[in-house]
Amino acid sequence: MIKAFAQTCGLLLILTSANCQIPDAHVTCQFSRDCVLPCTFKPNGNVNVMWYRQDVLIFSQNQDGLQSNLTPQNQSPRMHVLQDQLARGSASLHLNMCDIKDRGRYRCLVNNTLSQQESFVIVKVEAAIKMVTLETGSNREVLCLCKDIYPAPRVQWSTVPIENSLMPSTQIFPNAQGLYSVQSKLRMSENILTYICTVNSMYGTQSWRSTLQQKELIGKVGRELSIPCIAPQNLQNFTLTWTFTRTNKSSNILSYDSRTRHTSNNWLGQAGLEQHRVLLGNGSLLLKHPETQENTGTYTCTFSGLQNRHVVQTQVHIRSKIEGTPSSGNQSGRSGQSTSKLWPIAVVVAVAMVATVAALLLYKKRKANQRRSNEIAMETTETKPMKTLQSAEELPVDNC
Ligand SMILES: *[C@@H]1O[C@H](CO)[C@@H](O)[C@H](O)[C@H]1NC(C)=O
Ligand SMILES: *[C@@H]1O[C@H](CO)[C@@H](O)[C@H](O)[C@H]1NC(C)=O
Ligand SMILES: *[C@@H]1O[C@H](CO)[C@@H](O)[C@H](O)[C@H]1NC(C)=O
Ligand SMILES: *[C@@H]1O[C@H](CO)[C@@H](O)[C@H](O)[C@H]1NC(C)=O
Ligand SMILES: *[C@@H]1O[C@H](CO)[C@@H](O)[C@H](O)[C@H]1NC(C)=O
């Protein structure tokens, strides 16, 4: 396309000497890598190549490989044009070790006695995102971090469950080379289970996603425990690592590479993965015989793949025999178990005793009451009949 234009324009220039516009070429160079700025022309005898950046001559060379117009010290050793390509109509500029300062509008000018051909290249430089991490900071904050990026990327947060009023604070710092570091902070919240930080490159070439999940898990001494960790959907070519942290000290448990399917395990015999499950994205860690002291701490699972990082931090607490509650801890001590079994009996006995005593008291009270009422009744019957008798005895007398 460019070549066709160059040829047409070259032809036009020869015929009319008019200024001809070739559309600007756009090139995005990767920071610290090599880059090629295209320039094609219609081969036409001995040519002189000149490259300008923002109208300043930066490179010059003739067909014989001789430099003109520029003193050697002015010409960067990072730039060259392939001599053998000149005869074939290419004066593309090869740039080694691209730098932020290499950005700009370049002009390629190819001269010979008959004609002059020019074309432009717009050069962008990009330092790609290599990693985006999520960490928990002090003061209950989540930090989304990435560094050495150019131009400054865009950071977005989301959560599960969705929270609408997230208020992250993002800071961007340039380093001496002009590359940016980004630190974005978000306050942690009780109801949020998963934090997601997405970092998009300015030119839309990359979109990195980093997630952090926090969990808690209670295990029992000596009982095999599976600490769950599931890969993000469709994650391919990943590495999985498990680390253990207790009282500020971190150690690697194991790491797995999906491409080699190789696991290197520092906790052999103590912990492991299930090979057939890992391949399908289930990276759950199996603790074989957890111990109270040794295995209580934070287990961190990290799935790392292409532009994707997923971290699950699980706070594991291994309950000892004494700590176990009678209902859940089957392994809880005999004494605990016997007392726990005795308790209901004691309660039953106590209740029975109280009931008996109460019944006895009630019986006695009733009996007493009965006796008293009997006495009263007797009293009344003793007195009344006497009276009635008396009166009855008297009546006939009276009536007679
Ligand atoms: C390129 O050619 C033009 C005319 O052909 C001439 O005026 C100009 O000086 C040349 N430039 C260089 C740098 O040789
Ligand atoms: C994974 O790696 C293999 C070889 O290492 C490669 O052929 C494949 O394209 C990669 N897949 C993805 C999704 O990157
Ligand atoms: C862990 O580190 C923090 C600071 O990073 C310190 O304040 C704390 O005392 C340390 N704890 C232990 C148990 O070393
Ligand atoms: C993952 O594997 C563990 C065993 O290591 C199993 O208990 C768990 O159910 C699996 N989870 C899923 C979602 O398959
Ligand atoms: C509970 O403990 C008893 C022995 O004390 C044992 O026979 C039983 O299998 C245990 N149950 C479970 C679920 O571990």
C-alpha cells in the first residue's frame, strides 16, 4: 500500500514536481525493544536517505553507506538503515532499544539527482503491563499495584457482590525513565467477598485483571483438610503457587506449571494437589495431617496466567482436641465427652430429686391440710351434730 503510494508519488514528483502526500504510517514501539519505522520508495539509482524527527535531522546515509550532513557523534548508534535494502526501495529505520524519547513524527526523505520522495511515520512508544497485583495493606485497604508502564494506564475496580459507591484513590508516579507506577487503594468492607482490579493500557492493547478473595476455614487436628482454590474461567497456560504465612513469615508450599504439568512441592507428605483436578482448574490444597500450631495461619493460592491473576487468601484455624466443641469435635477428649454425657444425667437426676422432694413436700402439705380440714370437719361435725342433736333433742322438748 505504502509502496504503491510511494511509487505513484515518486512518479508524480518526476512528472510534476508537485508535493505529494502519502498517508502517515503509525507504529507503536515496545519500550526497550527494537522497532522498525517503515519507509519505501521507488528505487531510482543512487539515493541519499535522511530521517528527521520533529524536523531535526537524526539520521543520514547515502547508497555507499557513507554518512553525510551529520557528524558521527550526532548520529545515534541505536539507528541504522539496512544497506542492502536501499537498492530494493526500502529505507526503513531500525531503532534499537526504544525509549520514551523516541516518540514523535518522523520524516523519511529519499533524495537522488532526479527526485525527492518523502513519507511520515507517527511513532508511539509503549511499555507494556507485565503484572498487576492486589495486596492487603494496613488500615483494612486493598492495594492494586503495577509498575513501569507507559503511557499511564487506566485503573478500574469492581467487587463481588457488586458495590456501587466504590471510592478508590489512585496515585500515579513517573520514574527516572519516564515510566509510570500506579497504586490504587480501596477500603475493605465486611460484605465484599472478592475485589477485582482491572488495568487497561492507554492504547487498548492490554487489559489485565487481578482478583483477591479472602476466606476463613476451620479444620480439625489430624483430619485431612481441603483448602479451596478455583481458577478463573478458561484460564490457560497458568502457574499456580501456594504459600503459607504465619506471624509475618512466608514460605512456599508448592508451585505448579500447567504447561509442563510439573509440581515442585516443599511440603511433600504434608500437603499436595490433586493432579487430575489441577488441570481442570481446581487448585485446592490438601493438608494431610494438620497440626494445631504448625498449620494454623494464612494460605495464599495464586493463579497466574495471561493478563490474569487470581489470589485466594484463606485464614485456616486448626482446632485442637480441647478447643473442639462437643457437638462438632468428634475427636474431642474422653473426659470432655464423658462429662458431656454425664451432664444430662445429672440434670435428670437433679430434676428427679427436686420433683420427688417437691412431690413429698406437696404430699406432706396436702396430708397436713387434709388432716387440718378433717379436724375442722370433725370439729364442726363434733360441735354441729351436738348442737343439732342438742337442738333436736331440745326441739321435741320445745315442741312437745
Ligand atoms: C535533496 O534533493 C534536493 C533537490 O533534489 C536538494 O535541494 C536537497 O539539498 C537534497 N537534500 C540533501 C540533504 O541532499
Ligand atoms: C499456551 O501455550 C502453548 C504452548 O506453550 C501455546 O501453543 C498456546 O497457544 C498457549 N495458549 C494460550 C491461550 O496462550
Ligand atoms: C509483623 O509485622 C508488623 C509490621 O509489618 C509488626 O508490627 C508486627 O509486630 C509483626 N508481628 C510479629 C509477630 O512479628
Ligand atoms: C476441588 O477439589 C477438592 C478436592 O481437592 C474437592 O473437595 C472440591 O469439591 C473440588 N471443587 C470443585 C469446585 O470441583
Ligand atoms: C467418632 O469417634 C468414634 C470413636 O470415639 C469413632 O468410632 C467414629 O468413627 C468417629 N466418627 C467420626 C465421624 O469421625
